[in-house]
Amino acid sequence: MKISLLTFFCLISLCAYSQVTSFIINDDQLNKPLKDSLESIYTSDQSVRIAVSEALEAKKPKEYVDSLRAVMRQTDNINLIRVKNIIKEKGWQSPQQVGMIAAQGLFLVIQHADLQTQLEYLPLIRDVEKKGEILSSNLAILEDRINIRQGKTQSYGSQLFTDRTSGKQYPYPIADVDNLDKRRKAMGMPPMQTYLKDWSVESYKKDLPIIERIFTAQGIR
């Protein structure tokens, strides 16, 4: 019997909080076929996004980047159908049931879906977070993305955008920024300065008019 304590380090801090930041996973009790299926979904979700990111970094032609984004949208549509069927037939799958990567694949498909789908599954994700079946940080970034899409401020500072003119990265507007790191800590997330290079509350407040002007003028959402 192999039992492991796993944490997803790209989304959570190394410190233990009362929220869900880690799981005890018994490999012998995992649903292996479902684990393999969801891990393949995770791989397809991430690989195409990595390809887009690398193409942008390498300043590949717009046509090439657009073709990759088309593949990404097609991949997302296929994955969403698969994930919806899994949730309908078997319910939400936690790391304790399918392993960390597989469970993360399930969440990421919802995170990358359209707003209507995100709103549909938000109550379920809130419920499983209370039960300890998903990382608290996952819920936080989903709530941030939904708020941004609805034209609201985000609570945890997880959503960023890039100025198409300067190439500089900014966070979307953040509610009550003075208490941002307290909220992030409460959801098992690292301090904002760890997440975003050169972050400071003072600089954010100074840049806020610029941030609001850029994403309004460029239609960034």
C-alpha cells in the first residue's frame, strides 16, 4: 500500500493553513481507468497552452499563434464534453479518488471554459472545497476569473493581462488591495509578491488608472 501526501506547489504556498492545501492519497484506492483518462485531459489542456506561450515568447507570426489558439479552443471544447460526462456520471473527482494531476485536469477544464459553464459548476466547486476535495486556491482563482468576466474586481489577484502595446503584465483590478495577502493566505495561496514580480501595493495603487485605461481601451477580458 502506498500512501502519499501531495501538494500542488504552483498554486499553493508551502505553509499549512486551515484551508485545503494538501491531500493524503492512497494509490491503491484510486480509480485507475478514470485517473488515466483525466490525466490525458490534463496533458492536452496544458500542452497546447504551453505551445501558445512559447510561440508568443518567441514572437512567432500572428498567423501561427492564431492557429495554435484555434487548436486550443478545439481541445477545450472536446475536453469540456468529456469532463461534463464524467461529472454527470460519477460526480466530482477528488485527488483522493483519482490522484492530484487527474483531479487538477478536471478543474482546469472548468477554469478554461466559458462563463456560463463556470457559473454552472461554481456551486459544486464551492461545496467540494468545503468537503476537502479540491484545493482552496482552485476555488479562489475560479472566483477571480468569473468576477473579471462579469466586469467586477477580483479578490485574490490571480488574473493577469498583458498590455498589447508595452508587453507589460498587470493584474486586473483588485478589491480591497490592502488586505489582498490576508485573503490569499486564507485560501492557501502565496503572497502576491511571490506570484507577480515587482509587486507592491503602492505600485499597484499608482498604476491602477493605467490598468483600468489599458484593459478598457484594448477590450481585454
